[in-house]
Amino acid sequence: MILVIIDDLRPDHLGCYGYKRKVSAAIDAIAADSVVFDNAFSQAPYTLPSTISILTSLYPSSHGMFLIYKDKLSKRVQTIAEIFSAYQYRTAWFSLLKTPHLDVDIGFGRGFQDKVELGIEFEGRQELLYWIEKNRKHKFFLAMDIRRVHDFFRFIRTSSKHKAGHAVAEQGSSSGDVERDFYLKIVKLALEKKTPFNDPALVSGHRDLFNGIYSAEKVDQIKQLFPEGKRQQLDNIRDGLFSAWVRSEAGKDIQSWINAYDETVSTTDRELIKPLLRELKRLGLYDKTLIIITADHGEAFGEHNEYGHNSLVYEVNHVPLIIKMPYASKPWRTKELAQGVDIMPTALDLAGIAIPHQAQGKSLSGLLRQSNTNGPNEYVFEQGRNKSSIRSKEWRLIVPNMEKRKKGIKHLYHLSVDPHERNNLYYFEQKIASKMQNELDRWQGSLVSYKDKEYEFSPEIDRLTRERIRETGYW
Ligand SMILES: [Zn+2]
């Protein structure tokens, strides 16, 4: 079985979801043998919590993985790879291994016998193809997170717009000192509690330099610049600089962003998915392999005045889900609701392995085999740092988490007439909003936390859940 997570991939930028640009020939070819889910959604709007949800079938507030450099996956949680390993599957994880959002040491590597770096330039591709060949006679679970699309902004081509950033980058590449000075400057500002976001040179330079943290070497380098206990600030600054840069640049020329994004989708498809597909066919494995292609979240291009991914808007919440069953007969699509936490129970179920009690998602196998035409989910849920969302086929409610609920803006969308979630009906459909809110609160109250004792409660967990967790002795 192969699980392909294309980090940051929006479904509506794929041919198999109706995109007009031809950027996804290989993915479309797999989709032509698959069940394609039109209504699949992520569990969180950014990589760390959402990807862990895929690998553990736990919602974010249950696995508690929100903050880089801080949160670590509890040993009490079983990962999909640990379960497949226990059933004598060969297991491998191909990803950026030391990026803080995917750090193998905080839980992403758990249960994988082989862990191999898969870089932005697809370094590791040959090892991936070789791994399949080497393990072709065994049962295997091969999973990967492909990061190229996530970092599309590195590939934006504009004539003069990012001059400042390029200037810093060029100097940076010829001299490590410039790069170090850049980091030191923002670290110093941050420690003085001053904002680096008003400095245009830092904001645009960030694109070329600060994203350099996505290598093990850089992470270590930057970690050393931050005093112990302050490292979380790195994440906040990175996010802040990124949003500042986006605000200053994206609104001006969104098409160049979309072009760069599409180019990274196309490059991923051509440079990784195509060779993967070819190798599976060459080895005679394609027909009998279960292939799942999905994303941890999408990307916003200003549709809701949001850019990037951090908010719960539709463009970030909606993800592709393409499942090629072994010996599939014919392709079809479903509008039933599916979500990231469903992937682990579905994969285990299809492999004939019992689904652990821990799993909070549901197996889609009945639907996939068309033995049950109804999907297993009446509702799907998403949890961000400050907001949560509940979605039925008909409605979606987004509300601030309990502690901020009185003040924050709430959203309610009528999906059958407004699938892209443009018209907020919260203040017009109070009855429906309160019904959805009750369902959301009931669901949140039912979640058990697997966060280990030494960690403090995260602010996302509301009071009732905390009390419940204390009562059940999980804390
Ligand atoms: Zn991501």
C-alpha cells in the first residue's frame, strides 16, 4: 500500500477535479483507476497537526500536536506505520526528515523501519524507486510527504517585484555571514519584543532566506540562535514574516502566485508521481497496490481575503482524496464526506487488519467496495489553533474555540447553494447554527486527549474537555 501526501495540494488545481491547466497527467491517470472523493477535508489548516491526524486517526486536540519545537507525539498513541509493522509489513517514510513541521523525532518517524529524506528538488527519488523494487515481493506500507507544492513561493518568477529579497539571497548564497546576520537581526528584534514585520528588507528577504530553515543544518543553526525555551518564537516570526510578505506582495500579483503554484504541482506530477507510476507498472505492482493520494491542507489565494494556509477557509480545508483500490474495475466519484482521520482505519480495514480502539476516523471501505452506498460520516470536523469547524453535507459552521466564542466572528454556510462558502448566514439561520454548534460541542467533549503529562493543556482545549480528561485520568 502506498500513501502519497502532497503537502498543500488543492484539489481544484488537478485535472481530475476539473482544472483546465494540464498540470497533473500522472495523478489524473491514477485517478482514472480510482474512487475520487469530491468532499474530502483536512483536520487542521497546517502541516503538523493535520499530517499527524492522517498518521494516527486522531483529531488535533486529541493528539495535541500543534506547536513545533514543543509538542511530541505521546507513546500511548499508535501510528499507522507501527500497526503495519506489527503485521510484518515493510514500512518506509519519505519526507523532509528534520523540518520542524515534519520532524521524524517528534512522531513522524514512528513505526517506519526506513526513513529517507525526500527533498524539495526530489532528492531521494531514486532511493524511493529502489525501495519499491527491493520490497516488491513483500507486503509493504510506503508513505511519503512531498513538499514541493508547499514551498511554491520559492519558485515565483516576477521581474522586479522581489528585488530586495533576491539581493539578500544572492549575497546570502555567496557569504554565510549575510545569512547569519539576517537571522541574528530578526532574533534580536524578536527577543526585544519588537516586530520585524515592518522592515521591508526583512519581510522580502525572508522568502529567500528564512525559508532556508527547511534543512536540518539550518534548523540546528537557528535553534542555537534562540535561547532554550524561546524557540517557539521562531515559528511565530516565520509565520508573521510570511504573512507580512504575502500581504505586501500577493494582492498585487496573485496570478504570478498561482502560476508558481501550478508549476510546482506540475513538477511534482512529472518528476515524482510519473516515475512512481511507471515503476509500479514495470514491476507489475500497480494493479495489486492500494494507492491513496491526498493532502494535509490546501492553500488560499485571496478568495476569502486569506493567503497561505492557517485559516479554516474552504480553500485550505478542502483536500484531494483519490483511492485506487487493488484490482480496481472502473473509476467513480463520490460526494460522501471524508476526512484525514479516515485514512488510517480505511487502509487497515482494506488490509484485513483490525482497526484500533484509538481511531477516531471511520473506515471508508464499505463505500469504496460499494457494499454500502452511504458514507460513514454524517459530520466532519476541523480544529485550528483558535477556531473549530463542523461540516455536514448541507451546512458548515466555523466558530472560535470555547474561550473566545463570545467575542469572535462565527460563520455558517449553506453548502448546497454556496459550495465555496462565500455567504455567511450565521446571523440569519440561528436555529441551524445552534444545532450545528451543539453537535460540535458534543463531539469536542467526547474527545480523549493523548497528550503526555509533562505538557501543559493547549489553549484549544475547552474547559469541559479538560474536566472530562481529568476525570478519565488521561492527564
Ligand atoms: Zn502542510
